[in-house]
Amino acid sequence: MAEPRVPTRDRYFDLLRVLAIIRVSVFHFFPYALLENIFPSMGVMFALAGSLMANSLIRKGNPVTVIRGRLRRLLPPLWLMAAIVVPAMFVVGWDEKPAMWHLISWIFPFADPPSSTFGVQAAEVLWYLVTYMWLVFLSPIMLWMYQKARLLTMVLPVIALAVAIHFPQIWQKDAIEEVGVDILTYAACWIIGFAHRDGTLKQIPAWLVMIFAVACVGGSLGYSHLHPDAGGVKEISVAYAIYNIGFVLALLRISPPMGWLEKRPFADKWVSLINSRAVTIYLWNNVAIALCFPIGDAMQVWYLGRFSELGYVACALVLLCNAVLMFGWVEDLAAKKKLRFLPWPHDRVAAEKAPIKESAAEPRVPAVVAAAEKAPLTMSIGSVTAQAAHAETQIFRGGVTRPSMPGSPAAPGAPRPHGAAAPRPNGPNGPNGPNGRPGTPNGRPNGAPVPQPAGAQGPRMNGGPNGNQATAGWPGAPAQPKPGVPAQPKAGAPAPQNGVPQRKPAAANGAQPAVPPIQEWPTEPQTPQKSPARASVPQGGAARASVTPPGPRHGQPGR
């Protein structure tokens, strides 16, 4: 049975999300336009979310289930912040209180939540959650439109944004205008995520995508330069939307190998940690920055002189880390994972080196190979093979009697077929003759080698001691004498010396004496036969793994 496929994360996506989160946090502390222009993090985050949303819609097919899952991951961190910030705003004082029903946007962010002067730093970043939620709701419609007309669906949000900017009267209220402009600005990035997910972006030559991306970025910066009174490219909605499109196209078209990250476990773990707490970091970074200044002043950070900014940054990082530790567990709760105080990933190297328990479904090492590897070097080949075959039989039959082969002795107590030879009586070395499978009556355990007479050689795979005569106890061997009756040599055969049968001298004309037929199934003593066939498992019987019998002297047949 094939192993189940383990889902894996796209580490390139994870790295882009980490870079976007870091850029947002740095920009909130140092609001320089250069940081915004170097890496437009919000457009990248919406493009990544659009790709993942399209994947969920295509894979699951039920839009209601997908939307509910996205909201479950998004809303609990917001609710935890609202449970802390909203009561604090009322306690500290709220001069211009809005209508109470407006507070519902702190629970379900369909619009920017209201805030007082004290809570404005917490509410300032929530526009991202508002835009994200609306794009999640619109995703089934946008995906359907994209599948019908890909290019038109990508450029349609930019066209609608240009129309809305030139005709602002279509917006009834400022709150609606803010939400609508944000949705239209980043909807194109969201739809480019669709193109990345279904492979459409990969089908376009990379050089062509890069040329178009450079044209978008350069054109937006050029338009912003021609209108310096606007305050930068970010303040021109259409130009900023095209600027984000250029960056997103370039970043999603390439797919660099991420093996370098896996070779750096420390950096790889930080990427995983930040991704598992991305929403918490985004929601609380602005609050940490707002609180670092009064706390830094209380700690007299200004004594650091020109390094005082580093002291405030250190305070903000400490506050943000505490927020992640105290409130980050809600992301585990939203994802239906085990609650963790610090989700530091486990060491992959230690996990790979950990011993793996053998399961019943895993294949076993063939008994013949295992027995041959463990056998002493002084043990004869025939004994090793007989021992291995016995071990194999015990492993695979599982306590069920193995079906007998044609010509082999029947199981104890079972009737013998007509004409079958009777089982051999116990010899001096145990059951089944002197060189048969060793038994326990003489004190030797099953599988132990049988001692040979002095001067005798061990049995060979394809013959007896001299290579052309079968050894006693093997197929084709001469019948064993009954207890107490001396063995009689055959007519014309030389008398045995020291219990070892001797080769019959060659005839005068150089012809060799006939060699008894050799049967290549030495697991049990058998009656000689011309062409032994492998036993078949009867209907309903226990299956036994087959082992290829030893082949000819100069080669082994394939399985």
C-alpha cells in the first residue's frame, strides 16, 4: 500500500509572508516612503491570500465551507484584541462616541471599526482585515469570472478604480469610499493569485512577465514623479494599484529553489514561527510601537543619546514578543491545533534520526537473507539453506500448516496419498534421518546445524560432498537404512570409507556414472520425482511467501 501523501507548505510563500510582515512592522516604526516603494508588502500579502483562496475553492468546491474556514482563522484574533481595546477606550475616555451599533465592526469587520484617540493605533491597521474579509466574500464570483475571461477579470478592478476616482459622487459616504477604494486597489493582486494557483502565470514566458512588471513599476513611479503634489505613488490610487501589480507579477512568476533555507535550520524555524503568528504580529505591532515611547521614557532611554532610537526599538520588540506569547495561542485555537505558548518548530534532524517502529504493514526482510547473514562462516551451505527455509516457513505461515508439496511427507496425523512413501523413522541425529531437519529430541534447537561425521564435507547446493552426488537427507539422496540394520552398498558401488560415500570410478570409455536427479526445494525431505512443482495455496488457506530455490551452479534464475 502506498504511503499517504503528507501535505507540505510552500516555503517560498512562507518566506514572502515573513518579509511582508517584517516590512510592515519596520514601516510602522520608521514611516519612510522608501520602505514602501522597495517592497509593497500589502499587495504581496493579498496576492498570497488570493492564491490560497483559489486553491481552497477549487479543492473543496463548497464556497460556504471555504468562506467559513477563512473567517474562523481571521476573526478570533480580532475578537481578542477587541475584548482588550474596546473596554480600555471607554475606561480611558472616549470624547466623540459613535452609535453603539457601530461597535459591531469590531466583531464583524465589514467597515473600519471606530476608535477613540487612545485606541487609534490599534484600529489603524484593521483596514487590512476589512479588505481581506470583503475579498474572501467576493472570491467565488471573481473566480467564476476569472475562469470565463482571465485577462479582462485582472484589469477590471483597475478600470473600476479609475472610474470611481474620477466620479467620487458614486460613493455615498466616506466610510464606503475608503472600503471600496481599498478593495479595488488590491483586487487585481488577489486575482493574480488565482493565475498563480491554476498555472496560467507559469505558461507565460518569464522574460515577457518581467518586461511587463518593469513597465508597471516604472510607469507608476514616472506618473508619481510628474505629480509631486500628490505626495508619492501611494497617494495615487490607480498608480499604486499598478505598482503593486508589477511587483506581484514578478514575485509570483519566479519559483526559486528553497533548499538553502532547509540547510539553515535556525532561519527555517524562524520562518515557521512568524508564519504561525502572522495575524497576531500584524495586529499588535502598532500597539507595541505606540507603547514603547511612554515606557522608554519611564526607563530614561534618552540617556543613550544618539542611540536612543535603538532603545525605543528594543522596547517595542520586547512588547511585541510579549503580545505574541500572551495572545498568539488564539491562532492555534482558530486553526484547531494544539494550543502552544511558543510554537517553536521541532528539530527536523532529530526527528529524522529518531528510531522508527516497524509496523505490521511494512515488508519484512526475507528469512533466507536474514538467516544467511546471521549464520557463522563455519556453517555449511546446506545447513544454512535448510535453517533459512525453516525460519521462513515459521514466519509466513503464522501458525497455519503449510500445504505439502507434491511428493513431500504429509503432516503428522494426516492420511498419506496413495503410493506416497512413509515418513522416515527417527535416526541417531533426530527425526527425518541423520541429515534431515534437526529436531529437538536430541537437545539441539530448531535450525541448529547437524554435526557431520569425521572427514565428511558439508552438503552442497547442487550435489553431495563431491559435487555430483546428493547428500543424505536431500532430494535425490539414497534411502536411509532402518535403525539397527547396516546399510548395504549398491551393486558396483565402492564401499564407503569413514562413513563417506565414494565416487564411482569412471568407465573405460570416459563416460561418467549417472547422477541422480537433483530437486531444488530443500525445505523438507521429499520423495525423488522428475519435475517437482511448487505447491499452490488451497482456497481459503494461508498464503506463504515464495522463495526462489537455489539455481544452477553457475548462475541464479530471476524471480
